[in-house]
Amino acid sequence: MSSPVWMVTKREFRTRMMTKSNIISLSIMLAVIVVGAVVASFFLDRETEGPSSSVAVEQGVTDLQPHLEQAASEQGLALELSTLTTDEAEQALIAEEDPLDAYLSGDPSAPRMLVAENADPAVVELVTDAVNAYVLTEQIGALGGDPADVGTALATAAPQVESLVAPEESEFDGPAFVVSVVMISLLLFALIGGGSMISMGVVEEKTSRVVELLLSTIKPTQLLAGKILGIGAYALFQIVVLGGALTLAVTALGLTEDIAVDVGAALGLLIVWFLLGYTIYALLFGGFAALVSRQEEIGSVTTPLMFLLFVPYYVTMFVVVNDPDSTLARVLTFVPFFAPFVVPVRDALGGLPLWELGVSIGLCLVTIPVLIWLSARVYQRGVLHTGGRMKLTEALKG
């Protein structure tokens, strides 16, 4: 790398890195990630906590206890069992804090179930299953059989289902979907931010006439290359910091235990595609921004490029995520402007063969030199142009 390019790169990186607005915005985004992960952990923990009930039995009904515990285990119900007298149970049923759900007394085969007001259907089902199991056990024992053997036979008594045609896998993978959306959203944020900074920087230098002083000592292509590299280094820094913070947050809170996606590997692939995607789009933003001379005209150049960014983002989110193995997803994998969004998502969802990844990266690498030639040609001819907007066809003339 030549010295002028390196000097411009350091200037651009330092300028973006040390501004108060960038420091504040990055700090806010880090705080949002941490707070969001904590809030998500809180709600996930609440969702994973199963229902619970408290049941007390009279001394003469204690034979029901093992059957109550077995039924609760089968129903996924956290059961708190205790042995109380009738007077103690009545007080516990109407207690203000942690009241008892039900009290069983009398005959274990037909117990009296006492509740405070309305019986909980889950508790009624629990007691019913326990009483049925108790009666069945007693009857088997009376006939001379072994209740344990009968229980084992009943547990294995189920039809063996076989399909002539293997069913299609249509199960929605929620965690993988979330990881995919977060990845491409981070990528979109970084590409839009980087492209906007490049465009504004190019036009600011033209408006202030600083570019004329710079071009007296360095070549236009060196100035453009340094600007793209410096802002790209800052955008990559943002991706690593925000993506790393998100990965650390969800890992520390134990949210990755049920996620089949390797979050670390997904982040690594995201960085690779950021580098490719940023190079492709930054060249366009930097070259085409030189066509205008005033800040008010930036939109006429950046709007089509923003559209070029949002189209692959939304197509990936609403089409590729739903069916990563579809024909459309496979075709878009080989389109350089779509690949930075499509490929990381297909990889996270397990729908990307290794050879497709290699071909996609190769096509992007072949496209970049063409874009370098295009953007350098436009930038060289447009950066010193003043007045109205320069037409693209005029900039491309030999």
C-alpha cells in the first residue's frame, strides 16, 4: 500500500472513530444489545418455567402420593406434596400467600378433594390420573399380577407408524431465524452507514474545495482508495464490536444452549461477507458521489444505491429465510449484489453447500476489479467538476 493511501486511510479512520456523535451512538447500541439480551433472558426464563401446584393429603391417603408424583411428571407439572390434617389444610387453602390448591382425604380409590373455591382443571386431571393408576395397581395386585410388569407393558403399547413417503421437514427453526435476521440487519446497518459516510465525505471535500488541495499532492484514485479503506475499517470495527457484544451477551446468559447455529462461526462468515459487500457497494458510493457538488444533491446519487441495498435485504428476509434451498435462493447466491445477504443466511439455516460458497466468493472477487475500474473512472472525471450534477455517461466518456 502506497504512503498517500495509508495517510488518507488513517485520517478517515481517526476522523470517524473519535467524533463525539459516533462514540455516543456506538455506546447506545452496545447498551441496547446488553439490555435486550437481559430482557430476552428474563422472558425466556419465565416461559421455560412449567406450571406448578401444591396438593396436601390426609394421613390415610398417603398411598396416592407416588401416583400423584408420577402423574405430575408425565404432565410436566411441578408438584409440591405435603401431609396435613383437615384443620391445617383448610387454613392452607384460604391462605393469602402460596395457598394450597387441593386437599385429599378419605378413601384413596375415591378421595374427597377439597378446594378453596374453584378447582384447577390441571389439578383435577392430575388427581384423576393418580386415582386411576392407584385403582389399577390395586386390582392387578388382587388378581395376583405384578403391577410393575403391567405398567411397562402399557408404556410400550403404542402403534408403530411407518410412512411410504418420507415427510418433508417443515419445522420452523426460531433461533436460527433470529440469528439470520440479526446478521443481515447488522450487515445492512454497516453498509448503509459506510456508504453514506463515503458519499458525504466526497461531496464535503468538493464543496469546501479541500479536494483541490489534496489532489495537488496525491492521485484521485489514491484519495478514493484511502477514503474507502479508512471508513471500511471503522465500519468493520463496528461490526466486530456489536456482533461480538451480542455473541458474548447471549452466551453469558445461556441463550445459546438451544440454538443449533454456531454463533461464532456465523459471525466469522458475516465478517467475510461484510468485507466483500462493503468493497462492492463502497466503490459505487464513492465513485458516483463525485458526480454531484452540493450536499442537497447527494440523494439523487445515493437513493438508487440504497434501493440496491434494500432489495437484497428484504428478498433475503422474506424469501430466502423461508426456503433457503429454493431455486431463487440458489440463483441469488451467485449474484454479487445479493450474495452478501443471501449466503450468511443460507449458511446459518444449513442450506448452503460448500461449493456454492466458494463459487459465490469467487464471483464477488471477479466483480470487484470491474467496479474498481468503473468507480475510479467516474471519480477521476467527476471529483473536480463543479456546478450542476455531472451525467454518468459524460464521466464514462474516454
